Amino acid sequence: MKLSPLFTCLLFSLMISNTYATPVHKKQMHLYVSQYENVLGTSMELKISAASQRSANVAAQAAIHEIGRLSKILSAYDKESEFSHWLLTSKQAVHVSPELFEVLNLFDQWRTKSGGALNASADVINKVWKQAALKQSLPTQQELSNAVVETQKEHWKLNPSDQTAIHETSAMLVLNSFAKSYIIKHAANLAMASGKTDAVVVNIGGDMVVSGNMDETINVSDPKADAENELPLDQLQVSNKAIATSGNYRRGEMINGHWYSHIVDPRTGIPADNILSATVVADNATDAGALATAFNVLKPSESAQLASTVPGAEYLIITKEGERIESKGWASMETSLANKETAAIKPSWANDFELIINLEINAQQGFAKRPYVAVWIEDENHAAVRSVSVWHQSDRYINELKSWYLKYRTLYTTDKNFNSSVTSATRSAGKYTVKWDGKDDKGEYVKPGKYTLKIEASREHGTYQLMRQDIEWNDAPQQITIPGNVEIAAVTLDYRKKASN
């Protein structure tokens, strides 16, 4: 059949139109999660949305390499870092790397912006308080005054024309406050640029950057409830933002029964104790890190003024009295707490006790993946009572937690909280606390009696460990130490009356 020229033209046009109208399907992305210990002195979680495990591995290695590279430049704890070598110089112009110059310059800027609340020499004051803790005696006013005088000096001079830095004093200098956030930002950028990567979350010690095509759910830790499995203080959903939390509840010194924060006011020498925690969300990671630390030192009114100088910055501050102070835009990021428990009515046989479980994962050389860990409770008949906490990285290997998975695989498929990121004050590497509140998996109080705590640890392509400890759930406080193994260095149990009661 012979086609008319007009029909042929229309048919050709339709074919062309259909060719361009047909969508080119993007390869499906999958979320890959890796957790590490001993990264910048704390833990790290990487979440990578990528087309394949291979692409995720490439992105992860790019992030890890960048973290290691920048640590070798900025660390005050590595005696071979560029910063440590520069500290050995005195009164001479030294050409430094772009990264070190940038961070020193940022410290100058933030010292001015914060009115002196941020200062790289704050460790001069921290040393005084550490020595006081050893003696269990408060530092003298003269000791604090001398330390403050030392911190107020100009510790370096920068020359942008030739990128040199002159080390001016002998004071202890540590690039804390926001250097970690600076490293996280660069690691996330490298991971995103590595290839077939759709989104990245780099979370080091509770500070993180969310980049790419992802709306990330983030739990904000409650500073008054420090266990890993506590209900969060708040829950956010953010994309393409940086988050940082700073607080006085995880690190500090105990002197004569009183807790003194590791965050000190460089202007007075006194540990900051009016603020329990500050969480900041900002476009720029160093802004988030700097603000979160400064807010622990400044008055809330001063913090609000400082935040107003950073466009788009939002914050949540918790005072020592428990007051909650939010920026105007904070509520726009909040989501309902999907894991919020329904309060159980206490039956007559319920007690007011809780089991605090402190465990420490054995340290390994370099950036080491954290083993999968499950903590749960069984009754006298070995029936599952409560899945206290589970840490895993890949669905593919979750069944390697053999005992836990046998009893809880159904819960695992439905518990959305497994995928939430957490922002909190920085913890020491490998040290974790979880809590059993005396309720079962339905949120009901258990009856007094005998129970068994089980802690299971399994490492990818590594060892498998299972620990057991019988517990009497009654009204008698007790403390128990469980011998460690190749994965878990130590476990201590504190069965005690609930602090809130």
C-alpha cells in the first residue's frame, strides 16, 4: 500500500515524538549503610544512596580517604599532622596548606563573631580543670585567671597574599568547635562526586551533612536521657543541610560529686553549665558546628543574635532548667515522632527500676567497621520479652545476629526507627549506653522475677559472640560486671531506681 506524503510525514513526526517522550528510566537507587569506630575519636555512620554496592563502596572510600587526609592536616592529637608540625614553629612565617589556612582563618572569624566564646586555645583552661579533677579540688582563682590571660593572646597571624601563618604563642591549641564539621562537609562532597551516587549522609559523632536527593529523618538526642535507645527529644526531616549538636552531658570532669562540662567559657575560665545542649541546622557545616558550640557558652539572647547573622540557621537550645528555646523556623523541619511509645499504666506489681547497660566495643586499628550488635531480654522460658537495641549496617547480613534474628525478624521488618540518623553530643569511640525500662515489646510493664539479658555481636567476615546474664527484676539495686570478649571489651550493668522518680 502506497502512503501519501502527508501521512508519511505525520507518521514520521509521531515516531520522533514518541522517541523523545519515552522516559529514560534512571537506575534504581539503594541505600547502603556503614558504621565505623575510631573516626576522629568517635563513631561514624555513612549512608549512601547509590545504584549498586560497588558504587556505594567507591563513595564510601572517597569519604574515608578525605577524612584521613584532612585529619593528617588538622589534628592536634596526631603528632605527625601538619598542624602539629606548625605548632612546633615560633615567630616565623610558614607556608601552610589551603585547608589549614582556611580553618585558622575561620577560627579568627568565629572568635570575633562569637565575642570570644569560641577560641582555639580553650584547652589551656580545660587542662586546669583536668588537673583539678585529679586532685579532687577546685582550681584556684589565680590558676583560672592565668589560663584566661593565656587564651586571650593572639596565637597566630595569617598572610593571605602568600598563604603563610606565624605561630605567635606557646599556648595549647586544638582545632575543635567546628573542624569536625569542616571535615564532614568535605567528605560528603567527595562521596557525592565519586560517581553513581544519588545522596550521602556523613554522620561523625552526632554531627552530619545530608547531601543529594534525600529527605533524611534525624532524631535529636535528649540530653537528660543519654541512652542510645531513649526516645528522642525531637525528630526532624531535612535535605541538603548540615546538623551539629553540642552539649555538656557526655564529656567533662567530676570533682567532689559535681559535674563540670568540657565546654568552657574562654573569657572566664568557667565550664559552661547553663545549657544542656544546642542543636543547629544550617546550610554550611562549619556554621552549624560553630554555632552549636558557641550556644553552650552564650546566653540564649546572645545566641539568637549570633544566629541572626547566619542566613537560614535554625536551632533548638535546652537549658539546665529544661526550658526549650527554638528559632522561628525550627518547627517547619519537625515531623511526628513515629517511634513514640504509648505510656503504659503501671500495675500494682510494677517497680520504679531500670537497667542501664554500658558496653564498650574493642578498639581496632584505623577506621574499623563496627560489629552488628543486638541487646535484648528473655524470660525464664527463653521467650522474647524486649528488644532493647539493635545496631546493624546491611539487611544482607542482619541474620548473622542469629539468636536475636530468630526471635525478632518480624519486628525488624516493621521498625522504622532502625533507619533514623541521630544527632547528639559527641561520645568517645566505642562507648555506648542503652537502657531497659522494665517494659516488654508491647510497652507493658513486666512482672517481677528472673530475666536474662543477652548481648550478641557479629562482625562481617569476622567473629561471633553471645553474652548472657541473669537478672532479678525486683526492688533490690545491684551492679554487675560481665567479662568481655574479642568484640565487646567490657559490659557493666546498673540496676537502679529510675532517676525521674
